[in-house]
Amino acid sequence: MNLKIRCPTPLRCRTPNPSAKDQSMKHQTPPKPKHQKPISVSKKKRPWAVTAAVIVMAVAGIFIWQNKDKSEDVNSSTTLSPTPTVARAEKDPLVGRWVRTDSNGGYTLEIGSASADGKLEASYFNPNPIKVGRAEWQKKENSIVVVIELRDVNYPGSTYTLNFSQNNDQLSGTYFQAVEGVNYDVAFARIR
């Protein structure tokens, strides 16, 4: 090993005296190895930094999502119009949620919209969703007639034919149960 020796007092170190050489080594720091990598403290902190960033982003997302809902509530409450149910009832008497009076809330018919061409946007629940194959309305004499045809497992063409009664806000008529081939008298009352 070839070591370079530094001497604090240059005059004493110039003489080839072994004792002077030993004294000069006392004042010298050992050399650092050339290929040793310094230990990085930041590598140990990275998992914490990533975790902290994820937490901050999640909290910010929740905050934004909650404020979005509040801003929608504020925007909807600032309009000076009747409640949506009342407005729909005045505009279109069929739109709303209807429950069959003999079912304790199990059979529900939801009418989302009624177009001028006689089509209805409707959903049916028993209590799970049942596919609606056809939903129509038409005016017959002084009455509105609603026809809802169901097309699902155990409902192969079962059909409601209902008359809207504006006096008691009900849909009443018959239900043709296609599997049994039997008609039942039924009525639906508006729940919202």
C-alpha cells in the first residue's frame, strides 16, 4: 500500500527519520475508499413520502366531491320553482313512482317520462328490477290508459293495462299474468 503522508511541519518531515514519519501519521486522517457509495437517507423516506402524497390526494378528492354535492344542492335550491314531484305532476300526471296497493311496497312502477308520441320511459321492480318490453300511454275518451308489458324470466309478456284516475291519483286496471294465463284486478298509488 502506498500512502502519501502529510506533515504538519514541513521542515521536520523532509528528513528521512523514521520517528518523524510516525509522528506525522498521527495528525493525518485516513483516506476514503474511492468506490464506496454514500448511504442516502432520502431512499428510506420515499415510502413515507409516497404514502403521504396518496393520503393528501385522497383527502383532496373527498373534499372536492363533497363540495360538488353541496354546490349542486345550492344551485337546485336557488331556482324559484315548485318541488320536482309537484312540477312533474302538473306537467305530466303519469310521471312518478307508483306502488301496487296489494303488495306492501313489493311491486313498484316508476315512470320517468311520457312523450307526446305515446311512449313511456318506465321501470318495474318486484322488488328486483324486471325488464320492461313495452311501455305506452294513450288517451281514450276522457281517460289516460297505460300499458306496461314485462319481458323477463317468469314474465314472458305479463301486461299491466291501467287507467289513470286524476281524482284519487291512482292507476287501476288489470294485470295479465302470462305464465298462469290469469287476469288480476290491481291498483297503484303514487308514492312520490
